[in-house]
Amino acid sequence: MRTYEDSARSDGFSIIAGLDEAGRGPLAGPVVAAAVVFPDDYTNDRITDSKKLSAKKRASLYDDIYRDALTVGIGIVDAVEIDRINILQASLLAMAMAVENLFPQPDFLLIDGTFTIPRPVGQRPIVKGDSASISIAAASIVAKVSRDNMMERYHLDYPEFGFSQHKGYPTKAHRNAIFQYGPTLIHRASFTVRP
């Protein structure tokens, strides 16, 4: 899980951030990105792709990451902006925002996926990076837990939608609630809802 970080360091980079996002697929809520920079040679065998972890394990690792990382940044793009610029551009914007919120600033980025972001630093996109890089995996955990916490909070505003259960993803119960109650202010108007 440190191969990409070690490779970047051997190329002369010193502050290496992993980036990932959560929330591209939901019908409601923001897309949230995280960027994480660990100390050199940091290891934690429990850190892996957030999708492979239970909510309880993600929450525990979230605390570990904030305790152990040199810096963590978060970027959030809401449903209105997602509708305005599309979900891909919103995801890349959230990642750029997450990097802007790091201190110190990184000189190299490891990014989950196939795209780079509009930042003037070295970058390497990695397909399935959250399973290959400890920094990206940590970012996936922070992004997922941060977004889930936001959706838990939205559940208090819109309890009839069940956001605490599905976190805005297009489950049958969520789609039925949209047809029954109509969309909320956090729903993405540009996303198609099918029965």
C-alpha cells in the first residue's frame, strides 16, 4: 500500500497527498472529497478501500487518520453546484478544494481514478487507487465518513426520506419517497429518478 508513495519520493517529491471522493452516485446530498498526507514510512494495516470496511471500522480508522496524518483536507460541493457543472466536474472541484485545505501544501498528488485536477503540482491518477495506495485509501475513508455524517444530519431535516439509511443513494425506498413527497433542497435535479 506504500508503493506509489515510495515511488513519488524516489522521484524527489516530499509531501505526497492521496485524494478520493464519496458521493458521485447518490440522488441527494453533496459530493465530498478528502486529501490526506501521512508522514514518511507511515503504515497502518487496517487502512484499505472504504467500500471494503464496515461503518464501525471506518469510524475507528477516521479517528486514526486524523490523529496520525500530517494534514487532512476536505472539499464539499453541494447539489446546486453539481447540477450546474455536472457530477464529474463537481468531483474534481471537490478534490481541488480538499488539496487547497491542506497545510503544508503537497508537491505531488495520488488521485483515485483516471483524471487529474486543476492544481499546479505533480499528479498521478490511479485506477482503483483506494486499494493500492495507503494515502488514497485513507482519503476514501475520510470522504465517506464525512459525507455519511452530513447525510445523518440531513436525516434530521427530512426524516421521511431515510437519509440515515441509504445516504442519498437510489434505493427503492429513496425513490419511492421522492415520488411520494417530491424532491428536497438537497436533491440533484439533474439526476434521473426511475421507479
